Amino acid sequence: MTLENKKKYNRPRLPEWIRVKAYAGKGRNQVQNVVKGLGLHTVCESARCPNLGECWHKQTATFMILGDICTRNCRFCAVNHGLPIAPDKNEPYKIAEAVKKMGLKYVVITSVTRDDLEDGGAEHFAEVIKEIRKINGSEIKIEVLTPDFNGDVTALKTVLNASPTVLNHNVETVKRLSKQIRTTATYERSLSFLKMAVEIVDNKIQVKSGLMVGLGENNEEVETVIKDLHDIGVSMLTIGQYLPPSSEHWPLERYVHPDIFEKWRLFALDLGFKSVASAPLVRSSYHAELFANQ
């Protein structure tokens, strides 16, 4: 799509199966107050997640560490990009305090990509995991959604050695479209990263991945991604509908009907995935606790 055509692009009207209910009230306000009071970031806000209202109403949120500025500029993502500032050394403690204030038993931690840092922020991830357990107890479950750390196995091991409950890294899209919509990251490197994780954890930590649909892929390509992830040992899968954050982002090609999402869910389960969440409003950390306990 040319820049001129892109400017003229208007996202098709939302179908009836992607109507997001508005939420307000005490739960949402409490989450907002905790996050703002501690000076933290959430991917819920930064990525303009359509499920923010529901999740915050239920007093859950996905914390985004290492700032709110990403060193990459993927064409599907709403997170700000540019030159980030140095990581906040007090952030692990702040996250742990937020978890305590919110009374969470299952925590999801993600980050912007930090290609400016030697280890991509891996040690910071590890410190966040350790501090959460230090303040909230060893029984708390922690899911981390990480960037690819440029394929650095040492960085990956740094995170895994902190013993998260789940290690998540998204392939985002099908192989054919990956280079067009992702910056620096590649489909092959994401698969390699996930395969390394599977081999390192040796079934002691669950490995998860996910992708969006509606970017121009076809159904057969989605099934190929599902097979590829299964073949390298990924046990948890999420598939959701891509919704462009603005007219400046990668354009929407189609809305996928819920019946097709269900078909992919059953296909993945038949292959042997432990847990599969596949529906229009599914996101990487949507109902993560329930998903992990399936």
C-alpha cells in the first residue's frame, strides 16, 4: 500500500462479534491509581488494548517494564518508538509493590524492546521476577512476554534462570508477512528463540506464543504457523484479531469470523497444544491465569 493510499485508508466497520463492552467503577479506578501512583506503565494503555476496560475492572493488568519507548517500530504496534531513557533501577520494587496492592496471584510482565541495552533488558526482567517473589511470596505465578533479545541465548537464560511460570514470545504473524510488518525481528529468529527456550526449560516452564490475524494472511498460512510452533515444542498458543491502532499503521485486510478462530483452536488442540485461546478479542495476556491453568 502506497503512502497516499494509506492516508486514505479507513478501517472497515467493526462486525457485531467485536463489540467491546464499556467498563467503569471501583476496580478500574483502583488499578489506574496503583499504576499512576507508582509511576508504572502497562501494555494495556500503551498498546491501546481493546480489553483494558474489562481487565482493569477485574483488577488485572499487564505491566510493561523498561520504559514506554521501544527501539523498534513495528508497523502493527501502537507503543511509542524512539530513543528510550535508562531503565529505572527501582522499577522491580515498584512492580512488586503494585502486585501486592492489587492482590494479584498471577502476574504478567512484558516490555518494550531495548536494542540499546547489551542484554536487551534480560537482567531487568530477572530482577522484576525476583522482587515480585521476594515481596509477594514464592507461590505467586509470573508470566513474562519478552522480545527476542536479538536471539541472544545468554539473555534468554538470564530470564529463564529466574524461573518464571510461563515464557511467552510472539511470532506475531505468518512467515510471508513478518519482514513487512516487524522491525528487526524475523519469523525464523522468533521460532529459533522459542525452540531454545523449550530446550532450556526441559518442561519445567511452559513456553507460549501467539499471532494476530487479519493482516493479509490466508487460513492455510495460519495453520502452518500453528504447526511450526507445535513442532518446536511450544505448548500454549493465542490467536486474536488484528485491529489497527490508527490509519498510520498496517491496514486491516479482513475481520476473521469466530467460527474460523474456533476451527484453529480445535486444530491446535488436535495437534497436541496444552492450552489454546483463539477468538477475535484474544490477546497475549488476556485471561492469562485461566489459560495457564487449563
